[in-house]
Amino acid sequence: MNNDDLLFQQIAAAGECRVDAPSVLKSRLFSALVQAEAAEGTLMSLSECRARGRDLCVFEHLVAIAPIGEDLKSRNPCRVCHARLLAETFEDAPIWWPGCPYADFQNR
């Protein structure tokens, strides 16, 4: 766990954290954070994310089970996903599959 994780856990423990930001803003912020993280170094592979209990969307799951190296599984498939484009453009975007962070950001 890094210092940022600890900080956010302390903030959450201090009281109710409710964010009523527009889903487009949440989606763009998430994309920017993941892109910045990828610029710093290799992301955790999807196989490792799944092993740690994170739900994967259908597309991430396909990449995770594909017979490719862990290096490719450490790329961000969300960068090329239509769900990201929809979520960054429309409030209440038609994204419904489980495990998709962009679907989770929708204010429904």
C-alpha cells in the first residue's frame, strides 16, 4: 500500500465521502490518472488485478486469458475501449457490463 492509498483510507475513515461529480468528469479524471500511472512505469497486469480480487470487464477478461505475455497484459485496454469514449463524452452513457470502471462512474 502506498502513501496515497493510506491518505485516501484516512479521509474515508474520517467521515462519509460522497462525490456527486458528473460522470463525464469522473471518467476523464480516471483516464488521466491511469495514463499518468502508466507514464511512470508498468501497470499491474490484468491477471494480477484479477488475482487480487478486482472485477474485470468483459474486454479486460479477454486480454487476461489471452495467450500473450504479462507485458501486454500490463497495458491499459481501456485506452482503446468504446466505453471510455462514451463515458468521457456523455452523462448516463449506455455502458452496462459489470467490472467496467466507466460504467461504475455513471450517475444512475
